Amino acid sequence: MLENIVNFLGENIQMGYILILMIFVGVEVIGNVPAVLHTPLMSGANAIHGVVIVGAIIVMLDTDPSNIAALVLGFLAVLLGTLNVVGGFAVTDRMLEMFKKKPGK
Amino acid sequence: MEYIKEIIYLIASVTFVAGLKLLGNPNSARKGNLYAAAGMILAIAATLILHEGEVATIVYVLIFAAIALGTIVGWMTARKVKMTQMPELVSLFNGMGGACAALISMIEFEHYTDQPSKVAMIAAGMVIGSVSFSGSMIAFMKLNGTMNKAIRLPKYNILNTVLMIAVVAFAVYLVASGTDNVLLVYTLLALALLYGVLFVIPIGGADMPVVISLLNSFTGLAAAFGGFLYGNMVMLTGGILVGSAGTILTLAMCNAMNRPLWNVIFGAFGEQSAAGPGEGPTGNIKEVMAGDVAILMNYAQRVVIVPGYGLAVAQAQHAIHDLEQILVSRGVEVKYAIHPVAGRMPGHMNVLLAESNVAYEKLVEMEDINPEFPNTDVVLVVGANDVVNPAAHNDPSSPIYGMPILDVENAKQVIVNKRSMKPGYAGIENELFFHDNTSMLFGDAKAAINKVIAELKDM
């Protein structure tokens, strides 16, 4: 099993690099953000992890149409993922809409 | 075709990073959100359209039905929800993402039982996704008031730690044994869901923002494990980005409250204050009527309003803006003092006041307003408590000792609007209420402020 894991890591070493570099990007991007923006920022990040819906769609596309259980679960996964994406971005936009108005007033 | 998909994924990843960066500045925040949303649409479209291999029509029908339904429901909910309910909605959507990751793992387990490394990804995605889902649901219920008390099972810290170790050990066993027994997967799922519930249930409502932010980064991780499973770059970058950014954001929120993260998770507020009941400050409190408050403010030169959670609950943001406008028309200088953690989430109070058209320049952050309090005639505290508690400065035994607060006690006159004498979130008494220059205006924030406005109009 250990061999399998080492092989997996070796075969996917670029993903390892992406993992490390993205961690730093995430830290860098958030650094020194004013507290005022914490809520919209959290909400925006919340919408971005809705990218998990891509996985749900991949699962669905590869599902055997005769496997009803998998179809039902996949349908639910796509539905919930869409809620996360659409709801997340829409809520964030609504919050930020209020920030936008201010300087004009 | 495969290359085009990969290139689109790359573009989407760039929009996520750039979007999050732009979200960190008030002037570009909205644009950043739209960039990230556009990237997301690209990624979803590429996944659907550029898929290789035969796909049955029924599958496409189901996918489009799910997306259509999710879009309509998600959009309507997001548009209709009241501003005060935003935080619980964020928690709800976060839970949906976690559940999505867990469902993917449930379906995929059977397909990869012969590859331990992939089973490891599946198990990790399932555990983290489920914890995020059940935890977010509890946070959602706590924020909307369905479950408003911190429920603490006996020895809950030990219980939770044991359960966490059990979940991890079980997941390792599942991977190592190479089993294809689906029942074991459901057991793991159930354990993870239970852990999510027990993890959030002992944490008080005031700390929910931190918890949601933490669960937010969990869901990001769950999405990243999905990316590892499929070698899908956009899931990987998006997931890790949120996982990492969410963690930093969580720490920043804890920082604003001057509490370490472990303190939030393992709880301290309730226990510490329970250690010394009855030791709170005592003395006389002065109650004032709306008419007196109106007179006081009418003849003041400088008024500072300190809005807090109570204002949000009472939906008094419009009333307070009306009060501000009347005072300004009488030549009074009015400002708002915004504590970093005022409201239900950091920055939430700004959003609420912006909704009622309070000018951006009138919202003053803590560091800038604190030196101005000695020159302030009247401070009106509406529904805030712990953020103005002087115990944070002068009582080392207080659980909030060391937390930065608004120094309202330096003002000439302090008027505190509260519904009752009940202590705030931290469950501790506030000696400010017993000061000589403090008067209490009891009542619901909206009703009380409207009374003051009515009195002002008669003058």
C-alpha cells in the first residue's frame, strides 16, 4: 500500500507543487485585509469553493444511466453544488452592492 | 478538445485568485466577485461541453435540471434574504458545498476500491465534506435562533477529541484494508456527520462567524481532495485557495476579538464566568426616558453612536439613520463607532448601516474614534455590550480581558440602550452600566430610537 501511495505522489508531483504554491497564494491574497471586508471576503471564498460542483458534474457524466442510486445522489450533488455557487456569488454581490453605493452619497 | 478544457480551467483558476485579491479592497470588491463568478461559469461550461465519451441523454437532462433548480432557488434565496440574515445564509451555502463533496465521495467509492491512494482521497473528501455540512447546519440553526444556546455534553472536549481520533482511525482502516464493503463507508459518513454536530454544538452564538469561516476553509479542502481524485486542476486550485485563505481569514477574525482559535473551539467564555458567579460589579443604575435623551442629544455638539448586535436584531438600522439625520439638521456632529466585531460578523455592521444609506465617511473604526471620546458629549450605545465593557482594560480575571474595546466611558455622557439588564454574549456583567455618567434607556432598539426621534421632532 505504501508503494501505491508513493507511486501516486510521484505520478502527480505537479499537483503537489500546485498544492504548496496555492497555499502561499491564499495566505498572500488575504493578508492585511481590513476587518470591514471580512464578511464579504468569507462569502466570496465560500462561493469559490463551490467549484466542487465540477466534480459533481464529472461524476454524473460518467454515471451508468441504469444505476438509479448513483443518478439520484449525483443529481443531489449537482443541485447542492449549484446552490453553493449561485447563492454564494449572489449573496456576496448583494453585500458589496451596499459598499458601492456609499462613496456616491 | 482536452487541451481547450485545461486552458479554460487555467483561466478560471486565475479569475479565482484575482477575484479574491480584488475582494480585499472596498473599491474593487464587487468587480472581484464578478470575475470569480465568470470564471466559475467558464469552468462549469467547459466541464459539461468538452466532456469526452458517450453520455446518455437522461444524464444530461438530470444535470441541467439540477443546475436550473439550484440556480433559481439559490438566486431567489440570496436576493430575498434580509441583510441581518446574511451570516446564516453564508453558513447554509457553505454546508451545501460540503454535502456536495461528501456525495461525490459516496458515489465514487465503489469505482476505486482497488486503488488505495484514490480511496484515501475519497475518504478525506467525505470526512471533511460531512463535517463541514453538519457543522454548518448547526451554525445555521444557531444564527437563525432555532438553537440559541451552547449545548455542552459532559466532558465534551474529551468526547470530541476521541470521536475525531476514531473518525481518522476508521478512515485510515478503510484505506488500508482495501475493503469494498459499502456499509463501512456509510459508517464513516455517519461518524463524520456526528462529529460535525458535536464540534459546533458547544460553541456559543457569538463565535459562529469564526466557526463558519473555519468550516468554509474545510469545504475548500474537501473540494481540493476532489481535485486530487480526478486530477482536476480547477477544483484543486479553487479548493486549496479557499482552504488556505479561509484559514488566514479565521485567524484574522480571532485576532480582531483578541482570542486564540483554540479558545474559540474548546470554549472558555461560559466556563470562566461560571467560575465566579455573583462577583460582578454592583451599584445603582440610572434609567432615563426617551424625552431626556432627546434633550441631551439636541443640545450636544458631538454625538457618537455605537451600534451592536442588538441593533441588528431589532432591525433598527433605518431608525438610527433617521435619528442621525435629525441631529445633523440641528447642527449636531454625528459619527458611528464601529468595533471590528460589532454585529454578527466582522464587517456585518458596516453592511447593515450601508443598507440604510448611512454615509461611508460617518463610520469610524475603533482606533480612529477612541481618541475622540473625551471630546464627545453623548455616546449612544445601541445593543452593544461586550465591545464597550471596561473590564477588558481593568479586570485581568475577566474572560474578555485584553480585548480591544471602544472607550466610551471617557465620553461626558453615555446612554446605553438595552432590552434588559441581561449580560452580553460573553455572559459577563458590564461595570459601564453602573458608572456615574451612564444612563440606561431600556427597550427594544427600534422602538426606543423611534421614541427619541418623536421627542426630538416635538422640540
